[in-house]
Amino acid sequence: MSVSSGADNICQMPDLARETGWRSWLTVPQDRFNGSWTTFLLILIAWAVCSFIRYRWFAWAEGFDAFRHEGLIQPTTHDAFTHGAVLQQHLEGLHQENPNLYPILNKQGALHAFSWVFLKLFPVPISTLMVWAPIFLGSLMTVPLVLIGRLYGSALWGFTAAILGGVAWNYYERTMAGYFDTDLFSFWVALVVAYLLMLAHESRSIHHAGVAALVVFIYPFFYAKGLVIGAGIAGCFIGLQLICIVLKKDVLVRFALLTVVGAGIATSPWSNGTRIHDMPWLWFIGLFAIIIIWALLASRIRQWRQVTATGQVSDQVISTRATAQFIAILAGICLVSVLFSMPWGKFVGQLETYSNMIVAGNEVVTQIDPVELKRSQVLDEINFRKTHKNTILESRGEPFADLCVRIIGSVTGAILAFIGYVLLCIRYPAFLICFPMFAIGLFAFDGGLRFTTWGGLVAASSLVYMLFIIPQAFLRCLPGLTIRSRRVGAVAAGMLLASPFIAVNITHAISFKVPPVFRANAIKAMESIKDNSEPGAYVLSWWDYGSGLWYYANRNVLMTPISASDDCWTIATISMSDSQEVAAGLAGMAADSAARGLLPASHDMLGVDGDTPLTPRELTSRLDRGQQPLPEHTNDVFLYFPMDMLKLLSVIEAYADPDYALPTVPEAGVYHFMPPGTARQLPGTNQIMLPSRVIIDLENLTASVHDKRTNKRIPVAFNSIAYVYEDEQNGFTGVREGPKINPEVPHLRLVALGGTPSQYRLLGPDDSIPENFHLLNLLILQESGNMIVMDDEFLNSNIIQMVVMQKFDRDLFKLIYKSGFARVFQLKNPDEMDGLDPVGGSAAESATSSS
């Protein structure tokens, strides 16, 4: 291909009606639905269909009383309650005793600000807004998808892609009814940015580029991480303009386009909600700067076009040269500004945070100062991100097929979409502007599930494009067909071929019936804290539950799902320590630090900003020995332990381990949570068989295995077998323990390799235990039907002893709420903790009854 033809392909809007050659084979078949009103109608239909599919979850949820609170269905994501608590703060005056409040303009930006305005105008309950807003906002993905199709002469291509993309597998799950989070804006606004830049490239219009620059500028207000993504999309646009300039196609216009868009990139950091709150004048400067540059360039381009259209005399030549010089200088300034304002550090930081292949190198401490060395070591030990990205589901690697399904619903669809995007970039180079979203989607194969949604944005158009051009190629090979017949047939066949891919995603959306994250029993447990405390009290719990506690209990927390921090170490150590003095001390100190506005509290407790930092082991050792002065906390302090935390205990333990032994490694210890149905009931007996083939007699709490050679049972030794039951009449937790095996009786010992998945082994009584294998304990929970196999470290942890066994030190804690869902403990003040003996000594009282 010649340079000129390549330049035409890259830099000019194709004449779709007169194309010949190889481009015509890759051109999407045109249709007659590209008028303004027909396009609007297609957008409306696609949006209504996707909204109705989202509404179906709400219709299903209405049938369950447990999903309601005060008569209203509750949200489906933990994040929603953080946003709801901020709205409570600014609309209802709640949470005023919290020193760590969010202003209404914060890093969540549009979600809080627009919701506040809406609820001021329409005072519906906050929970109603949180459930219903995703139904309508999540379906706005259809708008840019239809418009992209229309841009290239096939609104039906865009319409088909919109139906697919609006309910694409992972995108639907992140924008379903009740999923009130910034995802309601982050994805479709990014696609709007891409569409406007594609439109500016194809039309070579300074006005389209100006509108695109404004959207690039405000994108971080809709999504804080949009600073990186928006800059990447706009950066690809600038790169495309530079290619056109090198090819000497519309050089002056291309310089003008990249200049105004570059101004949008350079000023976009000023649109972060926190920055707007702190320096609103800077945001207005950025806005007016873009508008002024846009107006100046539009005037110069109009002048240049008038001169070139009317012929060139001497004064006009001078005017044209002055215009070109002005635009070139302004473009150079903007390009330099872009290079310095591009969030390179944030981009690298995101890669290091989420990538499983790219691991951030440890910072080399060059200072000799021992305090600095120790401080860096302490911060490294409690750095929650080292474990966070390896333990949460969204960041874990998944099989290739699962990721493909998450992106667009099927492996076949994902492969076709990949090919389709490559062909789209060849045929319509403006699609290179979407490359950052395409790249983020590919990054899912390293970074995990959270990135698959971005791949779906591009995959929807790319997959349908492939399904349109394949029948078009077939029809071109049939003699006697008119151009119109081929186009109509290709569009009809393409929509028909797309229907199974759409059906797969719609079926998943309709069948995806998850309950609200907090149901009636959870809300009741949280409200018990409100009933037993005053505003300003602190509730310590795992970050999953922080937002709900803030919203329902109207009490302060250390962490929420959108503010997980190094206090993961604090909560994990409270839960996993075998010392209730350590738990009480950390809880009191953390609440005191938070009350003084010092979050993460772990940094203040360990003194990382002072001259004498403590390592985690040093602090816990001092607390255990009673050598650490405890603050006189003026606010009540509570520990909220839902029974659901038992499922997470192997993960929580990893945050408390200074070596960060992840749950999957053998050094992590043994903790196997088995929900009901894991064990098999033996017919006609009161016995069950565990996955390890060990048989448990529930009457006498003994264990054995069946020897097929002798057809006899061989006793199996556990460290302990305990049956935990609830005495509803007397209100206590009972623990029935099995007998110890007589060492003189022939028996086997069951051991397990640390970490997951489970690896069990039977040993003789005199066999040595292999490295990283552990002797086991078995807990059977009558009320829930759950069973837990664990080693001694887990058994002796505070969460097992206090929550499951209900053995807690009453000189340290008061049990204020107990149900099958949660336990809530209140911490006593230091002046009530005098004369303590270690837990298990004379000062410790058990709230259990053993038999």
C-alpha cells in the first residue's frame, strides 16, 4: 500500500458508499437507521430493555421479607453503604461525631454530589435511591455504543452491540439493581470520551474535539481512577493525530485537535472531587482554559479555512503563516504540559498494585538512621496491599475460559471480539482510541476479574462487528445480488448471529439472583450497637462490614470497603491473637487514635511517625504483659463479629501474620471451613463422613476410618472434637467435647498440610509429622450446620474462643448481643480492667457450659 493510501485510511473519514478493494470487505454493512430520530429511538429501546432486565432483580427481591429494612429492599454491594452514610451525614445530619467525615465533594465525586442534589429535589429514602439508581444509570452504556455504530453508518450495529454490552456478564454484575457505586459512571462515561474523540478524529472538527476535551477534563469527577484511564484514551487520540501530521494530512487541523484535547488532559487532575473541594477556583481555571483555547483555535481554523478557500494573496499568506505558527506554538505547549501532567506514577502504581506478574521491588533504604530503617520495616509488615491483592476474589487469577465468560459471556465470543477489534483498528483506525480499554481487558488475564468489565466495553462492538462482516463476505460471493440486498442481508444475518451471544448474557443477568449484602438479621445485630451506645462510639470489625455499621448503627468505624487500609492488621490481630488482653488493648488504642482523626490507627499505635516506632510483635508483646499504657477512651468501643467472618478466617490470619503467609501456602496453617452438605450422612446412623474419609460419630464425638481389609473401624485421634450448641432456654452456648483416645489403643492420627486446597494424611501413633503438616481439631456447629477443621493456632484465636465457643474474659468485655448471625462485645474502660490475670486464669470467666 502506498503512503498516500495509508494516510487516507488513517486520517480521513471513508466514503462508505463508494468503497472498493479490501476496505469494502471490512466495512461494516450500512443501514437506513442513522437519522437523528431513528437513532434516538434505537437508544431508547436498548436502554429500556437493559433497564427492564435490571428491574427483574428488584421484582424477585420483593418476595423476601428478610431483604427489607423498614419496608424497603436493601442494596447489593457493601460499597453502597459507605455512599449512603455520606448522604446521611449531609442530608440527615448523622455521623457528626465522626472526626473522619467526608465532605460532599470528595474522591467519589459525581456519585455523592449528584445524589445529594437529587435527594434535595426529590426526598425519597436513601436506600430507595441506592437500589433504583443502578437500574437506570447502569443501562446508559447503550448510548455511546449506539452512537459509535451510527458514526460508521450502521446504527443497527451499534444497537445490537448496545443490547449485548448493556448486560455483558461482568458489567451487569457491577451495575445490577442495588449496586450503588462509582461503576454506575466509570464505564459508560469512558466510552463517551472514546466516542467523542473518535467523532473528532473522523470529522476533523475543532468543536467535537472541544466537547471531548471537556469530558476528558471532568471524567475524574465521575471516577477518580478516570484520571489514568481518561488520559490514556485521550493520549491515544493525540498519538493518532501525530501520525496524521507525520503523513502530512490536514496538519494544521490535527495540531489544533490535539492541542485542545491536550489541554483537557493537562487540567483533568483538577477535576478530582477532593481537589474541587479543596481548591474550587482551580477547577474553574481549568474549565475556562479549555474553553478559551477551544475558542481561539476555532477562530484561527475558521480564518485559515477562509484564506485557503479564497485564494492566496500576500497579506493572506502572512495571515495563514501566523495562524499556523500560533497553533504550532500552542500545540507544543500543550504537548509538553501533557507529558508532565500524565499520571505516569499512578499508572505504574496501579500495575504494581494489581498485577500478579509485576511485583513492585522493595524500596532500597539508603539511610543509615536506624529509626528510618525500623520505620520502613514496620510499614512493610502491616502493608495490607501485599495480602489484599492476593486474597480478594476480584484480584485473583482465573482460568482463561472463566475470564472470557466474564468479559462477554463465552470463550467463542471473546475470541471473535479480539479478532474483531484488530480488524476494526485496521479498517477504522479511530478505534485505536479505545485501545486503553482493550488493554485493561487483556490485563484481566494477569490482574484478575476486576478488569474484565473494561474488556466488555470494546468486546461488545467488536464481536457484533465480526458477526456483521462474516455474512457480508459470504453474500458478496453470491452473484446477482444488489448492493442494497447484500447490506440488508448482512445486517439481518449479523443481528441473527448475535442473538445467541446476547441470549447467554441476558440469561445470566436474569438468573443472577444474589441477596442484599445485609439482611434483616444482620441489620438487627448492627442496630443493637446503636441501642447500647451513644453517637461517637467506635465499632471494630472487618472492612466488609464497616460500611453497614456506619450506615445502620450510626457509629464510627476504622475501615469500609472503599477505605481498606493498614488497619487490616489491627482487626486481624484482634481476631487471631490468642490473648484477649491484646485484643482489648488494640481495640482501645485503635478507637483512641481514630477519635483523634489518626487513620490508619495502626500507624499511630505503632508510632511510625515518631522517633520510637514499635514492631507489631513488640506492641502485642507489651500488651500481653500489661506493659503498654492504655488510653482512657471517652467513647464506647465495640467488637462486631458476624458468624460469616468464620468463612474468611484463613484470609484474615494472613493479614495478622508479619510474614504474610497467604492462605494458599503451606506455612499458613490449617483452617478448613465446611458449610452444610460438605460431609455425607451415613444411612441409618448418627454418623457423618468428612471429605478426608474420616467418620465422625455425633453421639459420642469419636472419629474412625473404615479398614476395608479387616472390615473394621480404626480409631482416629484429633487434638479435640467439640460440638457447639445453643441453649435457647437458658441463653448460653454449650460445648460438648469428645473423649481423648487412649494412647495404648491402636489408632491413627489425622494431619493436614497447611494452606489450601486440603491435603489430609493418616499417620501411625509413632510416625513423625512431616513439615508444614499439623494435628487437627474439629468444631461442629449445631445451629448453622457448619464444621471447621483447624490447627491449634486457629482454635486458640480470639474469634474462635469468643465467637464460637463464647469463652471471653468478662473483666475485659461485655456481651451485648448474640444471635445465630453475630456476636457483639463491648470493651470495658481501662479503669474497669484492674488486677487482670491472663485469660484462662482466675479472672477469666467462661460464658459457656461444658459437658
